[in-house]
Amino acid sequence: MPYKNPPKRSEEYRKRAGEVRAKADAAHGKASRDALLQEADTWERMADYEDKHNPPRVGPAGNPPI
């Protein structure tokens, strides 16, 4: 059954970016940290793209579709 109020995809991407940044903070070694930060930046870019190109759909009376 689909979510009644699914999170926006961009919110999920930003959440993942935050999780990866937390891993980067705990990473040992510059190469590992840099790779994780690069991954987090990619998640952020994907979120920005989603916001720009796929705005939330709106159903009747301004409510999200079910």
C-alpha cells in the first residue's frame, strides 16, 4: 500500500546526504572522508534537481494525490 503522505524525494535525498556526512565526520583517513563528502554532495545535487524539475504534485483542493 502506498504512503498516504509520502515524503518528497528531495527530502529523502537530503536525509541521505546528512547520513553520509555523519559517516564522513567519523571516517579515518582523508581519502575515505573525501569520498564520502563527494557522495554527500551528489545526494544534495540530486535533491536540488528533484526540487527544480519535479515539484510536488497537487490533487483536488490543493491536497497531495493519494
